[in-house]
Amino acid sequence: MMDYGFQRLVLLNSAGYQRAELPLDAAVSLVAPNNTGKTSLINALQFLLIIDRRRMDFGAYDVERSRRFYFPHNSAYILLEVLLPESGSVVLGCVGKGVSHDYEYFAYRGSLELDDYRLDDGSLVTQPQLLGHLAMRGRLAERYNGSDFTKMVYGSGRRGRSEQGDFTVFRLEQVSQAEVFQRVLTRTLRLDRLQSREVKDYLLQIFSRDLSDAGIDFKQEWDKAFADVNADRTQYLAALNQRERIDQLERLHEERLQLRGKLSFFRPLIDQALLDWQAYYQRQSAELRLAREEVEQAEERLQREQQEWAAERERGRHREAGLQAEDRCQAELEQRFALIDRRERLEQAEAAARADYERQVALVAQAQGSSPEQIRRERRRAQQELDSTDRELASLASNLYQHLQRVLDETQLAAVNRLLAREVMMLAEEGFSLDGTLLRRSLEQWLRHPECIELPGLSVQLASLPAQHRQRSADEIREEQAELRQRIAQLDEQLQAAEAMREALLLKQQLEDDYRQTQHDLAAFDQLVVLRDGAVVRARSLHDCQMALQQLEERLVGAQGEARRLREQLQVVGQRQEALDQQNREISYSRERRNDSGPLFDYLAELPQHPWLGSAELALEQLAEHLREYLQDCSRLLRIEGEVRTLCAELHGGGLTKYQMAEDPDSEIRRIIEFARHLPQEFEAIERKARTAVVNVTACLRQLRDGLHAFKGKMRQFNQLIGRRRLSDLEVFKIEPEDERELVEAIETLISTAEQVDSGQTFELFNHGSVLDDEMLNRAKTLLIREGEARGSLAVEHLFRLSFIVGKEGQKPEAFADIDGAASNGTVLMAKLVTGLALLHQMQDKRHAVRAACYLDEALALDGPNQKSLIDTAAEFGFALIFASPAPLATARYCVPISRHNGHNQISRKSWQLLEPKESEVVA
């Protein structure tokens, strides 16, 4: 058993522990319920072994919170006793600084004695007093910052050896592996969190000495090897892809040469013609103006004659129309009055119609004066009056008035006639009884004044009351009755008319129309008599008028033909003048806006061009057309210049810049056109250049492939290391690098192609069946470039992925990408432990064997034999295994329970239980 290594871990006032002493020189079963501080105790080692806070891992808690948990005040300690080959027992520790929750490192040579950290009163020494107190106890401790402490623990730098000796705990084969060693060591303290991707990273860093140092920027290597080839190929492809554009440029260039020759020929001729044009224009304008005046004068004379004839014709037409209208009127009237021979018959009909009309007008007027309801009320009143006269006539001989007249004097009778109603006064004898004497005496008493009657309880003034009854004769009554009956009949007619007012109005309108028609008939009959008398004279006048109109029409028709001829002649003159003026305006406009005055036309004769072989004539009468064509050619030449520049720019933008630095643009264009005509020859020249480049570009890929092969060789050795002991029920457990097939095949494709080129085998490069344009090769190149850009570079790590090969006894091995899914939880824990320890063992200097500690949580998931196998495996790799579980494990050397005291966790050395194997187990 290894004697050198970790001896004890001690926590004082840290991580919830008042005091904790944990043995580390052999396997330990750390016993406590879940979540009571087992993991916190082991994690304390990170402060002494990992040191760099960036690499510490406290699970769900960050480093800042964990720092407050482990160093709540300045008397919190984490201490580790280590037995080293060169220096013997040493103590590595860190102590809290106080309210900042920071800490500092210290170390000294000697064994770990807890009394060295207590004062006489039993309290713990605070950080400011620590070194002085230790010195008083004979411990020469030194302070370290984090960087120096790391160098001391891992034996790197001048602080690796102090004045007290060499305190190196982990001596590595390569000092540069300290970082990855710390990362793996962190995982051995929490093996359940070891991930598959971390295993790959650790392995790559461990074997980095045997692999290429840096990643390869394949795109950069490819571009560098093919710089010239790509440049030539870019120009070739730019010309090939823009062949239509080059053909268009060639056509425009040819047209430009022709236009230059044509414009150079016609420019002096146009200049001379413009000088001669003004005199020609003035002469032609004068001739056309004289011809126009002659035609206008003839047209004016003809217009005057036409106006006179037209006026005379209009008057004749009016006279003819009047005579014809009289004839038509006579014919109509003759037909209308064919059955009437005398005027008296019409007069009689007119008188009858007027009487009917006036009667209906009166009826309607009366009916319109009152509504039907008013007429009914008035008829009722008339009927009441008629009934009253009937009663008056019936009682005329002996009515009450006559009886009173006989017994009363005139004053009394007048008073009674004012008081009693008329109907009362007309009562017959059977309607009253009269005591004349009594009545007269009473009236004498009541009627003391003629103007006032005083009845018992009532006094009435009679002056304002009219007499109610006047005694009439029978003839007067009968005459009134006749009037009332006539009134009632009229009211009945009015009521009937009012109730049928619409029909009455229509009848009134009809009667009015009939009456007016009889009046019109009388007037029409009188007109007929007059027309009969003038019929002969009218017929002779109509004949004369028609003859005169015929002569006027013939004159006007002839004048219209002459006017049309004059207009046409005038139009021709005007068109000629307008054409001449338009030509002059166009020439003037074009002369002011000539576009042949730029620098291009100043040196036009000196530019490359084709001689003009077309027509050389230029007539003044066609100057505008020639000038327009000339300016159009100038505009076309300018447009072609712009299009040529645009095409050249597009060709440049499309990558064809091979002749951009030619002495002049025409030379560049000629060379581009010539280059495009010889693309097949250019294709062959590029092929020859590419043969060499394709060999050079794969040199870097060979490094990657060789690195992959080297890594696989190292992994075979690593698998031999982890396969020494059987894990649980696994017959096979190994970690195999599996190729990233696409990437590796792409590399092999390019290397194989390069080997073919290098061996002299022929192929047609850039042909569709050649190497660089081969679909498979281009796909390989594109894949490597894409992956390189995505990853920043291509390295050996990108060429494979790790597979965990697991095979149970009697079963075919299976490959898993994730170690957590490879087997049961217990088996996975064992696999992670073996893998992690093997990684650490791989980095350590085998000549400096110092036992460390590793931690396995949930150890009850393993049975006894697996526990014993892990303990032995850890020991072979130089580690003491710490099992954490709620129940004790009999396979460990120590059984250490965690107890509670005054609310704090506590592990006392007295509570350690040392376990010895049974004799049967020892013999076995």
C-alpha cells in the first residue's frame, strides 16, 4: 500500500462543521443522511487542490455563495495533511479573512495538530494572529497568494520548492497539463457530474503533445495554395459566365467604331448646311406668302357673293313656307267645316256652351265656399226655421201671443214678449192656460217701471232685450216657407256638389273647354273664309318663289365647289409653309442643343473608327431630317459610350479585371474580346497550374489525419489502462474514438486526389469529370471549408466523437454516445470513477507517487464486490476512495459517521471506526 499521500482533511468552523476530521489514507465510508453535509465536506478540497475559482464547481451554488459558506469569519479553516516523499508531513491550509468572506493560503512542514489552532481559552486562532501563533508552536508557516500556492502544489515555477522543502503534491509529466488536471480532479470529487463531452476534452488535452498544436484554417490553406489558380480561374469563369455580356460589348464596340466613322464624315457637311439654311428659308417663305395672299383674296370675294345669295335664299324660303302654310291651313279648315255651311250654327252652339259653363261655375263657387259639414248645419237650421213657420201657421188664429194681446196692455205685452221665447208665444191653446186678471195684476205689481220687471227674488232689465215674437199674417208666413224650401233645395245641390267636388271641377273644366272650342271654331271659320278669297293669288306667288329659289341653289352649289378648291389650294400653301416653319424650328432647336460639342467629339477623328462608306449627299430641303439623324447618331454614340462603360464596370464587378490597367479603354475592350475568343486555351493553361496546387493544399490535411491516427493509438493504450479490472457485470468497457464520417471521408478524398496527381495519373482539371469540378471532390472541399468556418478552424477533435463501448457477459457490445445511458446507475458510477482516475493517472509523473482522494456519492447503488473492486482500482491509480451513503459500507477501511452538536455538524477522530476484513475474505 502506498504510504505517501493525503492523510487527513480537517474543517474548523467551516461549511456548517464545528469540527471535522476525515481520514484520507485509505478507503472511507462517510455515513450520514442525505443533505447533511457529506458533499460539502469533500468539496472543501477544491479550495486547496483546484485553487483557481474559475475551475471550481459547487453544483447548484456559485463560487461567491460557496465562499461565504466555507469562510463565514476569520477563524474558519480548511486543512489538509499530506505525507510527501521528499518533505515528509506537510500541512496545506486556507483561513478566512473575516467580513469580506475572502481567504488566504498558508503551508508549513510538520504534522497536523489541531491544538496548534487553539488559544489557551479553547477558542480558535483568528487569521491575523495565525502565523505568529504557529511560530510560537514551532510551525514556520508561509502565506501564499493563489498563483504561488498553485505553483507550489503542482511543482511549477520557483515557488514549487520553499525554504522548508518541496511541497509538490501533484507532479505532472507536463506542467502545461495542470489546468486540465485540476478540471479532472474537480470531477473526481463529484464523479456523478462527469459528462461524456468532458471526457473528450480531457483526453485531447492530455494527448495534445502527440497531436498537432493548432487548428487548421482549411479555407485559408486552400486559398493560399490556389491563389494563382483561383485568380486565373476567377478570370476564366468571369469571362465564361459573362460571355453574353462580352458578346454584347463586342457588338457595341463594333457599332461604336462605325458611328465614329460616320459622324467624322458628316460633321463638316452639317456645319456648312446650317450656314446656308437661313437664306433658303427666307426665300421659300416669301414665295409661299405671296401665293397665300392671292388665294385669300379670291376666297374673300367668293364669300361675299355666297353671303348675299344665302340671304336671298333664306328670304325666299320664308315666303315659300308662309304660302305653303296658308294652303295647308285652308285644306285643314275645309275638311274641318265640311258639314257646316253657315256661321249661325256655330254661334248657337257657342251660346249654349257658355250657359252650361256659367251655371257650373256658379255651382262650384258656392260649393267651394263651404264645407259639406257647414252646408249640413245650415240646412238643419233652414229646416228648423221651416218647422217653426209650420207651427206658427198652425197656431196663427189662437196662439198665446193673441190671448195676451187681448188681456194685457201694450207695455205689459212688450215686457212679456221680451221675457218669453218666441216658441212660447206661438203655443196653441192646448199648450197653455191663462188667467188674464191674475196675470195683469201680477204684472202691475212686477212691472212698476217699463224698463225693469221685478219678480220675486229676481229683477230683470228689459231695455236691452229684443222682442221675441212678431205676429205675422198667413201670407207672410207662407212666403217665408217658400223661400226656406228653395234654400233647402239649393243647400242639397251644394251638398251634393261639395261631396263630389272633384267631379264638379272636372265637369267645369270640360264645359270651359267646350265653350272655348266653340269660340275657336268661330274664329277658324272666319279664317277659312279669308283663305278661300286669296287662294288664286297665293298659288301664283308660290310658283314664282320656287323658281327663284332653284336659281339661287344652283349658284350656291357652284360657289361651294369653288370655295372648296380655294381652301384646298390655301391648305396646300399652309402645309408647305408649316412644314418649312417646322423644319426651321426643328433645325433651330437642334442647332441650340447639339450634343456633339463634348470632349468625345473634339477628338473623334483621332479615335479608332471604321471609314464611312454610305451615302454622301446632304440636300438643304432635307436638312432637318439629316440633322435629326446626325444628332440621333451622336446620342447613340454617347449612349454606347455609357453602355460600354457600364458593361466594363459590370464585367469588373463580375470579376473580369484582367485588363483593367490597359493603356486606354479601347485596348482593354479589344483584349477582353480577344480573351473571350480564346477561353478554351485559357482553360488548359489553368489546368496545368492546378495540378501543383492540389498537391500542396492537402499537406495540412495529412497532419490532421496523422493526428487522428495518433490519438487512436493513445486511446488503445488508455483502454488497456481502464480495462485492467472488470466493472460490475460488464465484460467489456472501453472508450473508442469514432470518425466523424463526412469530415474524415472528405479529408481522405482530397488526400487521395492529391496522391493521384502526385503519382502522375492524368485527369482533366476543371472539366465536369475532373478533380476540382468533380461533385464528390467539391462536396468534400465545401464541407471542410464550411465546418472550418463554423468551428473557427479544423482540428483533430473535430474528426471524431467518443463512443462508450459496453458489453455484458454473453452479449454483443453496444456503443453509447453518452456514458450516463450506457448501463445501470451503479455501473455508470464505476465507469466514471475508473475513467476519471485513469485520466489523472495518465497525467501524473509515475516516479512521484502521492495518494490523493476521490469521492463517490450514492455508494449504496453498488454491491459489496463492486465496492471492493472500485477501492482496489482507485488504489492502483493512487487514490483513496471516499464512499458517501446513509448507511455504513463494510468494504471500506474507515467508517466515519457525521454527528450533530449544538446545531453544527461534527466529525471527531474518536468516532472513526477502523474496519478489518474477515479471515475468509483475506484468504480468498
